[in-house]
Amino acid sequence: MPDHGSHKEIISSISQAVFTVNRHAKTASDPKFLYLLKKEALIKLISENKAKRVGLQFSNNPGLSQQRSDVLVECGDYLFHIPPRKEDFNSLPHLGKMSGAVRNPKTRMGLWEAKNILQSYTGLKDSSPQPPKNRTYQKPIFKRLGE
């Protein structure tokens, strides 16, 4: 991450990148790397005291369980959710249900730019295989029924 810009601008840029990656992960066909990038960036921000764990909230998407709580993380002007650690249940207050009234500010950052920012910040690399670019056309082979 380049050292130009103020501390607040750097946090703003990273939090916008996390927001963009999170937004794209929700509709991606393979979101695992995007969610990992989000989680690692937020954990690093928390460890550097650039973001803070606010409390626990019930998840809107509890998966197979009846009820699940996520950790609410405040980073700049943005709020995010990450999976809780065991110690979070003892150290953080439970805030109840998520409020639909609180929304993150809109941002105009492309996924490519957001991924580059977070990859340089966290050191993670995308290891998903890229499809080959030059595919040669193969004619279909038709066989008679019973051959």
C-alpha cells in the first residue's frame, strides 16, 4: 500500500474496497476468495486499530441454524459483518437484530481496483484458475444410435 495520503484517506480507500468486494461477493458464482479477502482485510484493520468490533448482531442469513450472530465491524464510514470468534461472545455486547435503517454510503469503485487494493494490503493472492483465453473450436462428433 503506498504511503501517500492521510491516514483517514487510506482507511476510507480500504473500507470502500471492502464494501465493493463484499457487494460483488454476494452475487459472484464463486465468492470464496472475495469473502476471504474481505475478512482478512477487516481483521488486519482491527489489529492495526483502524477498525473496531462494535458488537454482535443476529444474522439475516443464519444458514442451517435457527439463529446465528455476526460481529459488526466499524471501519471509517462503513459497517461490515464478519464471523465471530469464541471470545467475541464474552467480550462484545449483543445488539440484537440488524436495523434496516442503517446503510453504508454508496461508492463507485470497480471490483478490479478494489481487489488490487485489498490484495496489496493483505498480501493475499487469488489462486483460482483463470480460464484459457485462446480456445480452439472442436467440431462435435455425432455417432449413430447404438454405435
